[in-house]
Amino acid sequence: MPYVDGFVLAVPKQNLDAYKEMARKAGEVWMDHGALSYVECVADDVPYGEVTSFPRAVQAKDDEVVIFSWATYKDRAARDEVMKKVMADPRMKYEPGDMPFDGKRMIFGGFESFIER
């Protein structure tokens, strides 16, 4: 079963087009370096929970949208190799302040699949 990297972040609505362009480029980079899939989604039905929720998790403000994305790999070893290549790829280099979101509020992590249908 595939290994999965998951990401949740908040993007200011005014930066959504810039984020989508960055995500298109990132998707190409991930796939070029061996990811099996790369998906980016804009929140459509993510209520603000009383205790926890996607918006709370990334401290989304009223003028921001939540993004949920993931990439899949053959296994953890393949993910580690892909990530090394992605991080070294010049297409992924950004100057400070050029990112269309606050990376400090991004949540990310790797997950082992245990069910796939």
C-alpha cells in the first residue's frame, strides 16, 4: 500500500490564485521525482469546530481558506528519496516573503496506509 504525505494549511483568499499556480508547479516537481500521485484541494465544507477542526488546526482567519493536499509514494523509502529530490529542485526555491501562505501554520506528516479500496 502507498505511503502518504499529508498537508493542511491556510491561504489568504487574495493569494489563492498564486497558491494554485505554486501548487501546479509543485505537483509537476513531485511527479517528476517519482511520486505516484499529487492532490490539492480547497476547503468547501469544513465547519469551525468547538474543540478542533481543519480551520482551527491551522488557525485560519476569516479571510483565509483551508487547503488539504497529499502525495503518495510506493513506500517510505521512496518518499524519502522523492522528498530529497524535491527539496533540492530549483523549481521549489522561493525567496523569503514569496510564499502565498504562512508556512509556520502548515501541518504536515507522513502516514503508512493500512486500508486501500
